[in-house]
Amino acid sequence: INVSAEKTPLPDDIQRLASELASVERGLIICGPDTDSKLAANVAALANRLGYPLLADCLSQVRCGPHDCGMVIDSYDAFIGDKEVTASLVPQVVLRFGALPVSKPLTGYLEQHCSARHILIDNAGWRDPFQLTSEIWHVDGASFCKDLISALKGERAGRKWSERWRNIAGTARNIISGKLAEMTGMFEGKIFTELSQLLPENSLLFAGNSMPVRDMDTFFPSTGSPIRFMANRGASGIDGVVSTALGVSAVSPGRLALVIGDISFYHDMNGLLAAKAFGLNATIIVINNNGGGIFSLLPQASYEDVFEPYFGTPHGLTFKATAELYGLDYCLADNWTIFTEAVRKSLATAGTTLIEVPGDRQLNARLHKQIRELVIKQIHQSEAGNGKNRS
């Protein structure tokens, strides 16, 4: 355990680590949820210096921005759960920054490769619920990256490992982008891809728990636009999402866009009073699939006799009257043209707009599965064509 009073790395320890990493090609950098605005540029520079792929959680503040994103992997959730792919991507060392990533397939991958050297850089405490960490550095992440870069000598010659990661990720992103472009129906995941094109610089994108934050992680691509991502991770699912997002809006210079599920929205509708009372500028997108969408992707969905009343929990509500109650603008966006126009109008005008997007839980689950299967199929074909250059 490395600890210093100033939360900066100790020089001797940094030099030792730099010497050890110099001969390790198969390394990964994983950035989980974090709020440090200084981390992105520094950890991206470290990834380039080491030649390590950088798997950037949507909440890490590293996936998007003006920093060098050449080593950023943004589509790992779509392929990292495939046993054949992950069995062939065996890391020797993992540098992890921040909290545990949103992606369950990614945490499964880390557990699968628990024999690697796992180094956690986190000055917030011991955030390692899976007990994978080999060592923890209680230091500032940005300082750690800068000092380690300075201590590294020479350039890494072999880059086959990082090239393979980027090729696989590129295949995944192309499949996802192509499939979403074909979709005319209101697929929930496509909301985040659309927002990546619509949100102005320095916007704040807040995602509800359950499906929204997971869809944001899977479908919001790496871009050069500085977007800040937030969610109530660690809080109890549906509690206070509207209130938290509007509270953030009240103290943020950029425009807020909140994407939230219908159950979470219903649970905290009274939080909308803040938008009216304080004249907040926000775009609230409610995905109304008449229940808890995430459960349709879980094993309990197969128990049809109990699934709907106890997990699906349909409510039969729509939310136009809610917008009227709190004096908010409202739009029912049941196609992508209306959705795009409504988001653009809301972002360009003062006040808060409620955009309701109808969804279908069963269809959504099928489309998620279909996209993942297409991604994996294409990766397997590409790998076979390249002679399965495994590391």
C-alpha cells in the first residue's frame, strides 16, 4: 500500500513501478466512475506512453473530451462478456482508477483474469468489492499518471496487444453504429447515440440507474466534445434521481439532459417542483416502457407467471399531465424525427422540457441481444480472417 500525506506518489515507488511496467506489454488501464476533471488528459497520456488500451467507463469523464482519445476503448461492454474473446485477451497487469465500472461484463472479465497484477489507484478508499487488487495506491490519480510518465524510459516497441484491442473495439463500434442507423423504432439504447450528436459542448448528461446508465455505457461513443456524465451510482436505484439531476443543473453552467426510466421518474416526480420554482434549464427524457426494463434482460424474465406483477411492475401511466402540473413543456416523441426536433428545441430555449419516449420492454431485450450477437459474430469472423493473432 502506497500512502503519502500529500496524496501524491512517492518517487521511489513510482520509479520501481515504472521499471516493472517497462517490460510488460499486455497491460490495461480501466477508468471507473470518477469526478476528477484533471484525470482525463493525464491518464490518456499514460495509456499512450505505455501502449495500454484504456477502457473508459461512461462516468469516468475520460471517454469524451479534447484530450487524446486514441487509446480509449468505448464499446467493450458489447464484446467483453464473450468467453472466446475474453479467454484470448489475457492481461498481465491492470491499472484501475476510480470506482468499480458500471459494466457487469467488464467486472466479470476482471474476475476471469484475477491472476493478473491488479493495481488500484484511488484516493477515496478501498473500492474493491471483488477482492482482486494486488496493491492499492492511495494517491491522486492525475499526479500518479504524470509522475509515472516522467519515470518511464524509452518507447514501447511492441504494440500488437493494443492494436488487437482497438481492432476488436472498432469492429464492435461499426456494428453498433450500423445497426442503430437502420433502426426506425424507438430503441432505448439509440437515445444515447443520438444525444452524442445533439448535446452541445460542456453539457451535463445525467443517466438514471438500471437501464439508462448501462445503455449510456454501451451506446455513447467516444467523442472530442467535452461532456460531463453523472449518475446516482451507489444510491438505491430509483431514489431521488430527478431531484439530484435538477440540483446539479442549478449549480452547473452547462445544459442538463436527464435520461430516466419511467419507474424512477414516477418515484421522484415531486422533484420537478425545483424546475418550476427556480426556473431551471433542463431536458428530461423519460423512457416509458411501462415498468422496470432491466429485469427483462435478467433470468427472472423466463418466469412468466410472476414476472410482470413482481418485476415488470406495469403502471399504465403517461406523463403529459405531469408536465402540465409543474408548468413544463412537453413532447411525446414516438419517432426519431420528433425526438431530434424536441431535443434541439429544448436545448436552445430556456426552461425545462419533458420528452416522453414510448418503449417496449420485450422488444428492447431482443434488440440488445441481437446487437451483442451481431458484434460477437463479426469479431469472431474478423479474428478468424486475421489468423486469430492472440496475445
